[in-house]
Amino acid sequence: MKIAISRESPVPIRDQLIEQIGLQIAAGLLRGEEKLPSIRALAQRLGIHYNTVSSAYTHLAEVGLLDIRQGSGVRVASKVRRRAMELEEAGLDDLLKDFLAIAAEHGYTRTELKTRFAKVLDAKPAVRLLVVDRNPDFHKLLLAELKPHFKLPVETTTAEQLSLERGLIDDSLIVTSLYHVFSLQAMGIEPTRLVVCHVEPARAEMELVSGMPSGSLILLVSVSPTLLRMATNVVAAVRGEEIAVRTVPLDDQKELTYVLPYADAVICDGPSRATVTKLRGKPPDRVFQLYSQSTIDLVKDRLSKWG
């Protein structure tokens, strides 16, 4: 596992760790069950406080990306746990029996279950897709990726804002990533109205970066400053100082026009593709998508089955 910490960055070191480890898991650079350095070992390696690493690991464990077990250390969470495999093979009757057994053990009555089921099954169809992400400057990117695929209006918000506008929950299909599930747990969102998506593994982009000759210049272009910073950290983790990275926001077209001729490779997001192609005279080498087609299909499936 490669980590590049910037002590001059305004981003806390804990958050730098969370972002870089989380992105390496999403990109497939860290695989399920892979063992990570111990808290103490990583702290010593990076020259940072033990508690900083502990806090980062704990947060990643809370959102389901890491498993921290006494005696076996810290590992990337398994994509398919044994119980998940059992549930995948179970029929509807088996799932219902499990649920009823748990409900009975907790003291719930038949009448209470009927009332609760009726509330869920009689709910009106969602009137919007509501995408939850804590980074507001991701919102434009998320809208650009999702809007073309759905007839329903697509809107964005943060978990903090949603907690202040709870009325949106009942008539929205909420779409979020694994990184934000923890912040939504206390809001009482019906599971049928919540789709948890995996960030698209950036395998093609990482293969391009890994194959670039030393001394190359990679240009990253995006509408999101946060995405540019995160991408820079991932590239640094993969190649260190072997290659140079230049980041340019899409709205700085003067700088973009200047840098493009010198770039050995160009990676951009979806909203930047047309501008990069026009200024460069040819398409970018890679176009990064946060949401894969399988994620789009997952949201469509949920809408068709649960409304």
C-alpha cells in the first residue's frame, strides 16, 4: 500500500489517509482480504501520530471498507462474506422466515408487522433521484453522469443538508456511495429507497498511469477540485515522483489551452470531455466515470421493482 502524505495540505492527515486508502480499494489496487500495515507500523512509516492512523482505520471500518479484528490485524473487507453468500442463495420464503424470527425475538406483534409492511408497500413512487455526496463540488459531475439515463429529475445534496430537509426522504430514491452510508444510518431511510453504489474502479486510468515512461507529464482535468486532488494523490501513490502531474479545472480554459500541447497523456471527467477534445484536437486518453453502467442498471432495476 502506497501512501503520500502532504503536511502542507489544508486537508487533515487523517482525511488524506481515508481518501487514499478508500480510493485504492475502489480502484482495485487493494483487494478483498488483503492485509494492511498495522496502525503502529503505518504511523512509524509515515512519521505521524498513532491516533491519526487509528482514527482513519476506524472510520474506514465503520463504512465497511476495512475489517479490524483482534489478533488478525487490519484487512480490506471481503467483497462477499459467508453470510452474504447464504442470503444470495436463499429464496424469498427463507428470507421472510429469518426476518419473522428476528422480529418475534424482539417482541414485535403480527399487527405491528402488518402496519409496517403496509407503510412500505403502499408508499408512493419516488418523484426524484437524490444523490448524496459530502463534496458539493462533486455534484456537477454526478448530475452530468446520471441525468442522461433517467426520466426522473436528478438532484444532489449533502448528508448534512438532508438531515435538515427530512421531507425529501419519503419521496426520493436516494443514491449514495459506500463512503457516505454511515452518515445516513440515523435518518431512518427505507432500504428499498436507498441504493448504495461502488465508485467505479479506475483500472483503465491506473493501467495508463502505470505504463507511462518515467518523466512523463499527465494532465488531469475536471469540474471538481476535490476529484483533482484525490486523483493526484492516487497517481502519487502509484508512481511517486517518477512522473509529473498537472491538474487544471475545466473552467480555466486559458491554462488548459497552454498545458495541453505538453501533456503526454490526458485524463478527464465526463463533463470535461467535449472541451478537452475541442482544444486538443483529439479525445482525451481516458475519461473517468464515477458511476459504471452496472451502477446505472442497479438504480434502474430498483426503480422498476420498487418505484
